[in-house]
Amino acid sequence: MARTQRIDAIVVGGGPAGSAMGWSLAKRGINVAIVERAVFPREKVCGDFVEPAGLRIIETMGCTQALDLGKRLPITRNRVYYEARLPYHGEIPYYDGAHGMPPHGYIIPRDQLDTVLLQNAEDAGATVFRGTSAKALEREGGANILTAKQGKEELRIEAPVVVGADGVQSMVAKAKDLRRTDRRHIGASQRVYLDNLDIEEGEATIWFDEDQIPGYGWMFPMNGGRANMGIGLLTETCDRFDMSVQQCFRDAVERLRFRHPGCRNARVASKPLGGAVHMYGGVTRNHFAGGILVGDAGSFVDPMTGEGITQGMESSILGARSVAAALEAGQFGQDQFASFEHDFRAYFDPAMRYLVLLAQLLRNRHFHESVFTATRKGFEKAQVESSFGEISGTSFGGLNVQPLAMTGQLLWSLADHFLRGGAAALTDALRGRGFTANGAVEDLLAWQRGWRASTADDLPWHMSWLGDIAKAAGELGPSFLMDENPRLRGPFAFVEGTS
Amino acid sequence: MSTKTKVKPKKAASKAKRPAAKKSAPKSKPKTAKSGAATARNALAAPEVAVVGGGLAGMTAALKLLQAGFKVTLFERYDRLGGNTSSQAVNGVEHDVYPHMFCDWYANFWSLFEQDLGLKREDHFVAHPGSMMLAPGSDDYVNMLNPTSLEAVVANMKSGSMSPAELVLLGYSGVDLAAQGFDSDGLNQMEKLDVNGFLYSRGYATEAVAEMQNYLLTLVWSIDSAKTSARTYGNFLQHSLRFPDHSPFDWLLKNSLNAGLVEPLRAKLEELGCSIRTNADVQSVRLDDDQRPMLRWQADGAKRTSAKTFDFGVLAVPSAVLADIVMCRKAGIGGKRIIDCEPELANLRRLSSAAIPVLDLYLKEKLDDFPIDSIGLAGSNYGLTALDISQLWPAELFDGKSALIIAASDGDAIPSENPHEAAMLMLAELARFYPQFEGVKHWGDPDSIIDWDKSHMRLNLDYKLFLDDTGSWSWRPRASYPEGLPRLTFAGDLCRTDVEMATMEGAVQSGTLAAAAVQAQDAAQTGKARGNPIEDVPHRLYSPTTFRAAKLLLLPAAYAAYSLVALKRYRAAKASGGDHAGEALATLIEDLALVPPKAATELGQGAYSFYRSLVDRDEEDPGDEKIGLSAAALMVLGEIADYAASQVGGEKRAAPETAAGQAFEGVLGQIAGIAGRAYGTMRAAADQSCSTKRRWRVKR
């Protein structure tokens, strides 16, 4: 029958967030066990892109060598397609190597990344139960009792603290009634590995298609003509417009072959896999009596890009402090873990709240024309104006998010565009040249078409969307008040600086 | 005791008849019936519910209860179901009790029609953007649109019904009333206020605005604005002020009420196994020791009354009948009176209602250019409205000829209680607007264009419309009184719902609430919920904060308009010459001098109540879904941008056609208009014609 083990903390899930949590706790001398359903290496639906901030954490955890990072292809450049247009092609403007981050990202397939990170946690002193699926979580007399199955054997682990790092379908979140189901903040993706590519060194490609808004596609190259390619879409939109992620994905593969010269002969080298992410816009309470939620289980995913590897590890490093504090105090009530809420809000809110607002603005598919044109023009502007790329470009994945500066840039660009266009049209009209079509007027009319379509299609939804925008805008306080995005210096510096 | 022994043989007799008459009745039915609800109640058997009153509220309650698995008997006094939404067949022609407006925001009604009956709104109803008015001796119909879009607002300004300044004031008075926070239980003495009194208390109100509000209330609810509860009408305005959602004013049924609404409902009820007893006059409802309703009714032609005790009862009858049932003045009947269990219901006797006489005029010819819309005959005695059903109902009923429904909303003004005499008086009044009807000498006069065989006049004394009197809110019955009356619930447009004004929506919602109350009581007694939870559909409306913000925003425009009206009055007096010019000037100076202090006071009060609602967080009407201020503001900004884009040459949205409107001297439109229109013309010359039309219908 079941044997019961008593330890300090259980981490459910051994992905990057779970491993980072296990490593952080073990380093603090805490008796921690990671329960992972799979036996690594295993495949995971992901873009595999680890941004500089993530690499900085990996380096701190000492996994650079094990991951052979030196031999991987550094991603420093980007290509952005809008349908067949190429509005941006060049260096990724905000990868500048500051704050101890490398000036590039890496593509590390998740089977390799997760294996190494989990091993690293084990090496640091964490107990790892591989191939063990958590079945039930109960709370008895102030302790968490996790029942798990390892093969046919039943396992009982008892610990005062449990950390849910078990992803979108989090069993821990479900047990604590914290599972998020709000489709406004859930992304769906599908990815595949391609080979037979001929890609310029270290150049990622992303693309937008007007029929796949809100969402985007990616192709992240690795050595040997291989790449991770996939698309992500908002599930709410898929539901409302009967969009099939699979169909969009198939279209995307075809379009990539057509639009990217280096992908003409691309071959699908793996089975396409689909998955989901919970984005930060839907974040709610992430702590409960006896533990916390981190990573995807806690909705720590960038609402604009869908990136979650780095954010997952960051949330764990922040959360480890709360776990350690609880163990030290011997208090495990919900209030005890509220310090995690405080920490992650202070750390993530400033940038994330702003990105949530942007994501909300882009959420209405009826405005596909306007959204498409506006973001395309943003990339075009970034191509010729490096400061625009450095500041406003961070809405697509940079760390140094500066909401005030970004808002200024965006509003100024919009005003400039419409005032110039309006003046030009007026001049034409006054000089008797009649009306000549002009970008600003056309853009205004495209917006109008979007507005009409949206209000006519589903007015209550439209109104609730406006309410969401207003709400997101109303939560911008921390964004506008911050001096510097705390994420810029990383979670370790944050924990150190605030302890 | 005596009632029970009498009951049994009667019941057996009636049961014996029923299965023969209705094939669809399942076999098990007589069995459960025989066991008797009151005598040997089996916990598993469905409780029996008596619904008294086969109007819209009663039918809704019956339907919802049947869906939840109750056994329902529906009692209707007349041979047809429908009550105030019924039609009578006279000489094979259907005559609706009176024409009804089905407003777009009737969420519960549309849910009943679309979800429960599974019918498509567009197949059975036509959307109308507004309503029309006609002045005597004029050919020009004035189209008043539902102000739910900027286009409609501008079109209304141009319509010529009132001067734009007066229209601004009329609109503002509506927003002001909607923004006024009345206490939620209607008990504050100071707030027992009528609409006219409310206007009187406002610094901006003018005589024309007061007259127009009175006219609108009389036309639609047969009630003077000096009698209408301001709070109740304010609540109606909160539901109907939906700018800028582009919703139409109302929908008109494309058939008689019986064919289009009652028959489908009846069919659905029968399909669900409802036992429907028409021509059954319920004479008394008393309560047994377990508070079960004991019904006593007389079937048509039956010599003796029948009686039966039900598990639950729903009373869905008009106020006068309800008061009689509740008071139950009959002596010699067993059981407790309802009033003894719930003394508050004595107030039912205070409720009032009015009859709306209606004349259906079938003609021998087709009237040309008659609009397909409800037409208010402005300035007519008896408050007449006209509606041409031949363009609305199936064409085969009319043989290419016209048929007008003439309703007298101010029926008590007709100096006759003889139907045909009253009809002649209404016809004479109608002739002031439509000379075709001049010189009709008597009912049946062959030298007229009227097809007398098909025409029909009724005074509708049995189909009175509930009046929303000042102060009536606290007298109106609730859906249920779980303490005193655990087995009895109430339905009908007179009941308290979050649609306060007497409407079909109120009827449907009250029916739903009554059914839900029965379900809740049953669950409380058996400890087990029966069927899916019965729930009403919440209305989406702006929050009080939003209305108060709108009021503050419009306040400067209102007082500017008020000044304009004063100036106009002065000009008119001066132009008419005579010796009153000096007096008029004095009045003007007075009026204008008072504008700043009045506006300042109202601004201060408005700002305070806005602040209060921000602080108190919109506490009212928990049953409604509120649209918050920020979403509303973004929505309005978006619509203004949309409108501006149209002026710059974008896709013009069809503002529903209006007749008049050349001399547009609008305060609002001119600013946005002139430059935009000039520009738009140029642009139109250059290119573009877009044909996508906006759908009227609002999805839920």
C-alpha cells in the first residue's frame, strides 16, 4: 500500500517553473520533492525561444554548460512578415546586452531544456519523482497530502507547503478552485519542427496574417537547417469566429513556404502538437492556504507574445522566498502566502499591466484591418527609426518596457499620421484637386468599418470589451509610476533588493 | 371539511371527460390526479399548480413551471387565452384587444419567444425605428426615431415635431429623470412624485416639454403625466435610453396576437401537458390549513361550481379581479382568506386601470401612402392612434384593401358608453386627420369607404390596462410572500419587477419570477430542487453613474436650449406686435437672468449625486446587468468618431427616412455638419459607394 513521506515542500510539475522552484528551495536547504508526470526527455508544445532574461537565469542556476549554449545558434535578428510584405528586417532592436543579459536569445527545444533544468534541481538537492502523476491533493490538519501514482504504485507525500507548477491543466489549481477558465486570457497554439531550411544565421521570423488576428506565427531557427515553427491565437476569438487552430496552422505552413525564401523547401519533421497558455491578463489569486501557484498554472505568460519559460522561472524564484518564509515562520495559512501576491505584483505588474492593455486593444477581431495596418506601420517605423523600435518594440517581447515613453510614442505617431493625412486631404480639397485617397482617411474609414462590424455583430460583447479596455487602462497605475521595469534586473536582484 | 367531500365526485367527473377530449394526455395522468394532491401526497409525484389567468404572465408562468416538471392547470375566464394580448374572432375576423409595441429591450419576452417557443423574431415581427405623428389637416408625417444613434438624434432634430431646442430639452428631461435616484422601495414620501411634478421642479422645463411628455404617456400608457409615477417612468427610461446601440424603437407583430403569439404559446403549453381550462371563471381562492390554495370555479354552462385544492397557485389576473380574489367577500366558503394571511395585499384595492376603446376599420379600398407604423394623431381628442394592419399582417386577409386599427388611449374622454356611438365619435375625430372618413352618418352607413361586416368596435372594459399611478409601487404585489403565503405567488404586469412600467416585458418577467418562487417554495418544502432553475433574463442598461454623467454633460446644452426657447418666445411676441412687447421683454430678461443660478444649482446637485453614485458603486436593481461609465464613455466616443468618419466621406449609415427637415437649425448637427458635408460631397464625387447596411437587430 501507499507509503507516506514527510517533507517540507512538494512541487507539482517539473517544467522550467517547477525545476526553478525545486532548485531555489533546495539551495535554501529545504527538503523539497518535485513530482513530474513524464519521464524526461519529452516533447512539449512551445516556441522553445529563451529570451536573454531567461538565459540570465539559466546561467545563474549554472546550466549553461549542460545545455551546450555556446554551440547553439544565437538569435539576434528578426524578420517580420505582414502577409507578403516585409515591414521589418534586421537586428532585434532591444537586445543590447545590458544588465548581465546576453545580447541574443537561444532556441532550446523543451525536451532538452526541461531535462537539464530538472536534473539541475535534483543535483541541488531536490528529490525528483519522475513518471509520477499527481492524482489528488488534500489538506489535513494544516498539511498538504498529495496522492500520486508512480507506475502502479501509489505514493503519498505530506508537506506543509505545496507549489503548483503543473501548467495550464493544473491539478493543484483545480483542487484549490483557482483554475482559470476565462477564454479572454487563454491562448491556443500549435507547433511543429521543420527541417531542410536555409536560414540566415540567427534570424527569427514572425508573421501576422489578417485572417489570424489576434495572433501571430513564428519560425525560430536552430543549427542544421532546423526550426521550431508555430502559431498562437486567442481562444476567445477562435470560439466566437469558429476559427480552427489546426486549419490556421496548416495555412501558416503553406504561407511560410511561399513568403520566406529560405523556407521554400521546408519539410515537416515532427508531428504538429497543440497546446494552451494562460496569460497574465487573467491572473487572479495565486496563493492559498498551504501553497502557491507558479508558471503557467499561475498565469505568468506574456499577454502579447505568449512567452512563458522565463516568466515561469521568474515566478518560481520570487515564490521560493514566500515558501521559505512560511516554513521559517511555521505558518501556512492563506494570509502567510499573500507575500507572494505582493511580490509578483510588484515584479510583473508594471510591465505586464501595460501589455495587458495592449492585448485588450488588439482583442477585437472585427478591427482586423486597423490592427493589421497599425501594427504593420509600427514595424515599418521601427525599421527606419531605431528609438521607436527600442521603446515601442518592447511590446513584442523586450524587457525594458517603458509605458510612459511608449504611450507617448504611440499617441504621437497616431496624431501625426492623422493630422498630416487630414491636412493633406483638406489641402487637396481646398485647392480644387478633388479628393485623393490618402492613408489617414482610409485608416479612419477602416476603423469605422471595424467599429460598425463589431457593434452590429454582438453589441453586448462589444460593450464588455470596451469595459475590459477601460478596466485595463484603469490598472495602469504601477506602469506609469515605475522608474524601471523590475524584470530588467531580474528576479534574483529583485529578491535581494527587497529582502 | 365540507368542501373536501363535495370536491371528490366533481373531480372524478371532470377527469373522466378529459382523457377522451385530449389524446395526447399520457396514461399515467388520471392515476396521479385521482390520488389527489391534497389527500395522499406522494413526494415523488409532481406538485399540482393552478395558474389563474391565461394572459401573457399566466402563460409564461405555466410554461416555465411545466418545463421544470410541475403539473399545471391553467384557468382562463374567456374562451381564448391571451388576456390583454388576446384577439377576438368576430365574423371570422381577428381583432386584437389593442395594438402592442414590442420594445427591443424586452429581454424576457424575446427569450420566451425565441428560446422557449423556438421562433425567429425576424420572421414574425417587423422592426420600427420610431413612431410617427400627424397633425390635423397636414399630410406630413413627423417621424420620431428612437434616439439610439447620432443619426437618429440628428434626424429627430430635423423632424419638425418640435423646435430643435425644445427637443434638446425633451431629451434632457428624459436623461434627467433616468438619472434621478429614487429610493428603492418607494416608501419615501417626498419621492412619491409624478412625472409632471418632476418637470415642474426642473429649472429648464418648458410648457412644450411638459405637453409632449404628457402626450407620450397618454398615448402609450393611457395615463396623464400628472398621475404617472416619476420613479416608475424613470425606470422605464433607464431601460429604453440605449444610445448609441442603434436599437429600433419597437417591433410590430406581423399577424394577429392570437395567431402570432397566443397560439404558438398555447401549442407549446399543450405539448408540455398543460391542462388548459378556458371559459372557467375562478370565483374564489382560499387557503387550507397547510396554506394550499383551494380553487372554486364555474365552467361555462356548468350549473354548479367545481372545486379543487392545489399544491401551489399562481394568481395572474388584472388588479380589480385580483383584489376581489384576495379579499374574497363571499360568505359560507371554507378556508382562510388570502388577505388574512397577507394584510399588505389590501392595497391592491388602490390600484387603478383604464380601458382603451379600439375601433378596427376594414375599408373597401386601399389607402394610398399610408405609412406602416403607429401614427399618433397629435391634438386629437381621445388620444387616437392609427395603425394600418393590412400592410403588416398576411396580405391574404385583406384582399388588397386597407384596415386601420384606431385606438383611443384617452378612452374616458369619449362621451358615450355605447360601442357604436363611441365608434362614430372616434370616426369624426379621425376625419379631422383623414378627410376620407368625413360624413359617415351612422354605424353601417353604406355610403362610406368602410366595410362594416368586417369592422368591429369594442370598449375593452374587460381588458383594462394597469396604470402606473404615483405611489402605486408600494401597493403593487410582489411575486411571492414566503412568510404568509408559502404556496401562492403573483404574476402580471401589475406585479413588482425590475421593469416597473406596465409592459409585456413586465408580464413575462413577473410570470417567470412567480414560477421561480413556486419552484423555490417546492424545493424548500421537499428539500429537493425540481427541474432546471427558473431564471429571468437580466436587462442590460446603463448604470446610474452613467446616467448622471450624461446628465452633467448635457446640462450646458439644456440650459442653452432653454435660453434659445425664451428668446424665440420673445421674438414671436414681438413679431405679433401689439402692446405686449414690453411685457415679453421683461419676461425674457427674467428668464435669462434666472438661467445662471438655476443651472448652477442643478449642476451642483447633479455633481453631488454623480459623486455619490461613484462612491456607492451603483447599488440599485441587482437583477440588471449594468453597463459601467467607462465602457459607456468609450462607446459614445466611438460612435461620435464613427459619425465624424461618415461626415468625412465614410460609409453613411442610413438614418431611417424622415419626411420633413429642410429648415434644420440644429445646435448639434451644424457644427459637425457643414464642413463635413461639403467635404463629403467632394469625396463622394471621387469615389466609393458601400452597400453594407447595419443590422437593426441587437444580438443577445
